Amino acid sequence: QMGFLLKRYTGDSTPFTFQTKPVRLVREWPEEMPFAKEDFSRTDESNDSGFYSVPRFVYHIDEGAVAALTQYYRQNIKPGSSILDICSSWVSHYPLEFKEKMGRISGTGMNFFELSANEQLTDFKDKNLNIDPTLPYEDNTFDVVTCVVSIDYLIKPIQVLKEVNRVLKPGGKVIISQSNRCFPTKAIQMWLEMNDRQHLELINGYLQYAGGFKEGK
């Protein structure tokens, strides 16, 4: 028998509020994808299942970033929504009331033990999207899909976002957050060569090539 003692904080643990402001994305992406195979290469090309086999009960962003993300979710996800958190772990940074107010909160991620410890999920499936980018859900299942500071690890991000579009209901939304922190040996090469603003433009490019999404904001 094994147990975990975890220190947990949420975005509701701080009295501060964080304003969000729109960012104007200016890069025009060509019709044909400009990416080369090496753009998605990584320093550590070993199987991700080995790298993520040991649970990491840590926060990958600081408390201020967690709070900003939690507050953003509260303002932009309607009660009763069905949510999917891809590349999930032991925390999803949703507001505490989401477990009771949402219709469903599903998760996919690399580590079974981390997902088991995520108290906000109503169900989960452990899956390596770098091996198989298909999502194990029916078409038109979710109102919202979230991805927290993990898109930089996907070697097939456009295929994954095509799947996101498939499982979203008409009018659904995807919320992708990114950070200047990462595991550098597992992040893709072109991500490591870009700054934060370029990361936003890249994610916008991914969405464009995946198809089916309106202009990001």
C-alpha cells in the first residue's frame, strides 16, 4: 500500500487578482506548413513513458501564474460545461467549485499516479500523445479543452489539435497556456529557440494548420 502527502495550493489561495490583456498576433503563416522534421526534435529522444514514469508532484508554474490561470478559467468557462484537460497531471488549476459546477472534467496525461491524485477530474485515461495523438473520446464530447504548459512537449501538436477540434462540440473552445519554464531535454527544438511572444505566434500557427478554429485571442 502506498500513500502520498502533498502540499497543494490553488489559484484561490491568493488574495490578488490578475488582469488579462489581449495580445495582437501579427505573424502571417503561409498556406503550406513551414516546419521541418528537426523543428520537432528533442535533446532526449528516448521514450517519454520512461521520463514520466516517476510521479512529479510539483508545480511547473509559480503561484501567481496558477492564480491568473484559475481566475481566467472562472471567467471563461461556463457552469455545466464538459471539460477535457490534455497533458494533465495531479493538478489542473481549475477553481475549487468546478468539480461541483461542471458537467464533467476528464483528463489525459502520461502518469497514472499523478492523474489518480488529481481531485478535480471525474475520469481520466493515461496516454502518450507523442506515440498516438488520437484522443480516446467520441466526436463533439466537450465544451472546453485545456492544455497547461505542455504544448511545447508535443512532437505532433497539429495532429493533437486536430483531435481537440474533433472532440469539441460546435462552438467549443480550447484554452492553451504556456510558460517560459520547461524540461529542456523534452521540449521541441524550435520552442527552445523562441521567446515568449514567438511561442504565442507558434501556437496560433498550430491552430491555423489544425483547421476548424476561429482566430485566437
